[in-house]
Amino acid sequence: MAGGWSRDGAVSEQIEASISDELKRLQARRGPVGESLAECAECGEPIPQKRRDAIPGVKLCIDCQQDRDGAYQARGGINRRGSKDSQLK
């Protein structure tokens, strides 16, 4: 594939690197593992048994989990690694 000023295979490498980065990010966000806690790791409030049964390995109460989920910052979906535009800014 002709890439203009880039070397052969650079586009494929860029795509593979983007996919690899995203997979690493998703794997780091895996759900809870291990045994559930009886009390929240942040506030110390009891975690209801139904929540512990529904989500094995849960460490936070509902309120603390909602606070953490609300703090999530969505990432931009544009891959700018190595693009000409990213070098102009």
C-alpha cells in the first residue's frame, strides 16, 4: 500500500499499535476478581449480600461505585499517532 512519505508497512503498524493499545486499556478495566468484600473498600459501609452475589469480587458499595463511574472521562476516538496533523499542533 502506498503511504506517501511513510515507509512500507507503516500504516499497518500504526493500526496494529492502536488495536494493541486499546486491548491493553480494556484488559486493565476488567471487572472485579477474587472474593467479594463484606464492607466497602472506600467508605466502610456494608455491601448488601445481593450485590455480592450478583457481582463476584465486588469491592465497592453502590454509592462509591457510582461516584467512580461518574468520574469516567471518555476518550476521543481519533487515532492521531504519527499523523501529519498531530505534528502541526
